Amino acid sequence: MKRKKSGKKMVRPTGSQPAVTRLPAASTKSNARVRRRSLRLHGSIARDLGVLIVSGRYKPGELLNGEIAASDRLQVSRGAYREAVRILAAKGLVESRPKVGTRVSQPGRWHLLDPDVLSWIFEFEPDEKVLKDLFELRKIVEPEAAALAALRRTEEDVDAMARALDAMATHTLATEAGRLADQEFHSALLRASDNAFIVSLTSGVAAAISWTTLFKQRDNPLLRDPMPDHKSVYDAVKSADPEAAHAAMANLVDLAFLDTTNSRRIRKKGT
């Protein structure tokens, strides 16, 4: 007697491959939400601890609370606290050793150009030396990058800088859109240098520009229009004039440093 075919094709597992169990769509979405909440939680813990470290509340060499005590104090899971410590360790702010604990690293090990670390530094009033050192780095890197960009830039690079300039003029640095355009201008310039190591500094330099610009406007609007300085850099790069590009960018960084220190001085007088 022949069996009647059901019309459904049977799938037989081959070899030792396990059968795949598919989770319901609702369960998958629920798990994704839990993962997002967890990411936000340990990111928030890392930020709070990072601010305490870079502001000097926790001193270099100081031991942080143990995992159990810290998670109890913060009312978070031990896993969330552990992930936050891993974030800080990846940024050079802490070192964790078995049977010793988590110790705040010496400042020389901190990844100061990490965008998160920079944001934590500017959470409050940054140290005067930090500002000086940051602009010294920019003075070393950006004028040389501008000179290289003048020699190596492509039409696409010039167009990217021009679009960023237009957006800066339209939105101004008082708005987030204008500040993003400012970052893009400097990022496009670094990319135009066509040097892989200089380009690797893009996120750090962009973060430094963003936070110092916000810092200058924390209490009062900018006293000086920086657009002519940026336009001078653009014109020199477009004209393939490395000496003029170097000089224009060095001048831009110097004036930005003066704006920052003047803003800091005015704010201190008002307190």
C-alpha cells in the first residue's frame, strides 16, 4: 500500500549538525532591547567614573571599589560594572589586576585624544595646561597636514572642504550643525594630506575642535568670527600653495587658542 504524500518536504539533518531553533520575532526584539539597555548602562557608568578620574576626584594609583562593593553602591549588576571598567581600561584610565583590583592609571597612560576621554575632560573646567598641550598638538599636526594637503589634495577633497565652509557660514558655530561642519572641514583637510598616520588622528582632532568650540561658548557667544581664518586655509590648499597653507593653518590654531584662553579668563573673572 502506497503512502499518500503530504505535500510537505521533510528536512533531515546531515551529519552531526544540530537543529537550529528560531526564536520568535517578539523574543528577538526583547533581547535586543535588553542588550541596548545594558550598553547604555555600562556606558553611563564608564562616563561617570571617567569624569571622576580625569577631574582628579580619583587620584592616579588609587584603588577603585571592588566589583561587588561598587555594583552594590551603584545599584547595578556586577556584569555592567565589569563592562564599564573594561571600557575605562581600553582608554588607558585604569588597570585591573587579579588579586590586586582596579587601580587608576598614571595620566601618561590615558588616551587623551579618545573622543570620550576628551568629552569627560571638558565636562568641567579643564586644567590650563591641558588646554595649552591640546593646542600645541594641533599646532604641530594641522599646519603640516595643511601643507601636505596643498600638494596632494584631489578635487573631491577641495569640494568637501568647500561644502563644510558653506555649512559653517550658513549655520554658524553657535549651532550643532555649524560645529559639525567645522569638524568636517578639519577632517577633510587631514584626509587630503594623504598620510595614513595623520588621517588616523582625525577623530581625536575633530573631538578636540568640537569640545574647545563648545567650551569657548559655554557662557558667552564667540567674540570673533573664525570664518576668515578657515577661508584662508581653504584658498591656500585649493591654490596648491603649501607655504601659504601652513601659515594660514598655524594662524588659525593660534587665534583659536587665544579665543579659548580669553573665554576662560572672562569666565573666571565672573565667578
